[in-house]
Amino acid sequence: MADNRCRDRSVAVIGGGIGGLTAALCLAARGAAVTVYEQAPEFSEVGAGIQIAPNGARVLEALDLLGALDAVSVRAEAVEPVDGLTGRALTRFDLSALEGPGYRFVHRADLLNVLLDAARARGVTLVTDARIESVGEDGRFTAQGQDQAPDLTVGADGLHSVARGVLNGADRPFFTGQVAWRAVIDLPDAPPVARVWMAPGRHLVTYPLTKGRLNIVAVQERSEWADEGWHNVADPGVLRAAFARLSGRVTGLLERVEDVREWGLFRHLVAARWYGEKLAILGDAAHPTLPFLAQGASLAMEDAWLLAARVDALPLRDALHAYQSARAPRVARAIEAASANGRNYHLSGVQRTASHAALRAMGNVVPGLWLGRLDWLYGYDVTAA
């Protein structure tokens, strides 16, 4: 692989989520000695699903993990935009026509376990209960009272990243006026389809997971915010009340919800600086995105691959500069596309009628147009970059 500059280089990854573990695997595959530091007592994910589009799956394919992913995921067949008030599908867009590895629905915990097993097999050192007390642009940090000085430190520590703050100062996110809920219910035999249930000022996305489960993400516009971060336990009754006027197909699903998490949606700017002397950030630490494009995990995995590839091929400073230069324009475009989806899902009145008519026409007259518009996203192959 390129110049093998990773070989025998020590790398610390702060954060043991999907982005962090993917980064650890990509770097270890190139010969780096990698240690992952996770502040929680164990590597775990709160129960919820995610979507892995072909652009993200290409990274897992390059890491020889597609077989393991297939064992824990559902292969998606289509996306169906649905009128949330009537429950009628507007059209259907065929995901099976996408080139490359298929579009998948997977439980976060299942994907995390795939990555953990692979990391252990690669010889990655995994450290838990590792709260980072300080970190510098030179990559030095203190964890559990011990100073560490790796050749490179990667901040994959999420929305409230310590590493991002070191490089960019205090973050000032703003509330978008939207609150979201996540839940998983038992629903055997749900079709392998992502449904977007659109209504004025709110929407839901549902799709199946393995073991007869259905993942639900619901978003409502409102002035009262909830705390950021989706680990906040919420009252299922509040979720049901927020969507009570929707189709019985929706309210029937929500009646099954017993455990739900709530979080406020805040807009963060893409970080101005993604790297220092021996410090780099990726995923939500660099570019938090709203959940309206289902690309958070895939973009983080792309980051991980490209960071490792550049570090392997170039002197470190040049590698980190090349990494940010390549990634920043792409993630900015994805974030804008996600924001546009959030607006379009919540339309009302004449705008809503026109939007739904356009979706029907696109699906019936030029069904390939929708996927064609997203080729820049789904068709991208970071492993060939």
C-alpha cells in the first residue's frame, strides 16, 4: 500500500464508535500499531438502526467485512416516500439498481461488534474507561492519569469532541427547531424498504432490522428543545401525541413503542481545522450532520479510509492537509443535501402538494432520475480515490 509510511507507526484513536473503530482498522491494515481509547466502561451502542449506503459499504468491502455485515444486516430493496396523513405511498425508488455493494439496514450494536471483532483480529489494542483529560495539537494526551505520545492521534470522539475543541476552540451549535426520537419495535416480516412518512412540520423514517425488528426515527418541528445527544430516555406517550394526527399506519406503529430516546437537533458548522501537528479529527468530530440523508456512519467510514491512505502515502503534515482538502467539500455537500431533505419532508399547503406531485411524476415517468441525482453520493468510491 503506497509508501508504507504507516508501518510500525504508533497511532491512538480517541473514541470507540463506528468511525473510530473503522479508522483503527484502516490504519492497522497498513501496518500501524493502533490503540483505541473509549471512555465508556465497554464498547457499546444504544439500540438503534443505521443505514449503510454503497459508498460506506465500499470501505467495509475493502476491509473484507462485507460477509460479516451481511450476516447482521438487511439488504434494502427500495425507498418509499409516503404521505404521512393518508398513509399512501407516493412512489417507489429502486435501491437494488445501485452499483457496487448493496444498500443495507443494520443495528448499530451489530455493526459495532463486526468492527470490534475485526479490530481484535488485526491486533488493535482496545482500552475502556479511558477518559481523555487533555490533548494537544502535537498528538500528546493524558488518559487515566498517564501521558501518551503516539506518532498520530485521531479524534473520533463525536459531537462533543475534545480534539475538535483543541483545533477549533469552543463550538457554538444552534438549535434547528427540531426534536427527534429513536425507537426499535418488534415487527416480523416488514418489507426491506425505507419509508419516509412526510407530514406538515414532522416526518418519520422506518426500516427493518434483523431479528424481526423495525427501526423508527421521528422528527418534529417545535420551539422547546431537548438536550443534544440521543441517549436521553423519553416518554413514549409524548412521541405518540406528537404524531397523533397522522395515518393509522403510523400511529399503529407508534402504539408498539415501549422504549424511546429523544434528542434535540443542533446544527454544527463543519470544523475549520481538521488537523494539527500530529492530531486529526473525523466523523462527527469534524462534520456533524443532521439525520436526513442517513449518511453519518458512511461519511465517517470514508473519512477513516482516506485518512489512513493519505497517512500511509505522504509525510504526515502533507497527508493531513491532503485529507482535509479532499474530504471537506464532499461532507459540506452532504450536509446541505441533508438540510434540504429536512425542509422538503415537512412542507405544508401548496408547496407540499407540488412536491408530492413531483415525486409521483419522477417515480412514474423517469424512475432513474432520483438515483441519478444521488450518484455523486452513493456512487463514490473512496477506496479508489
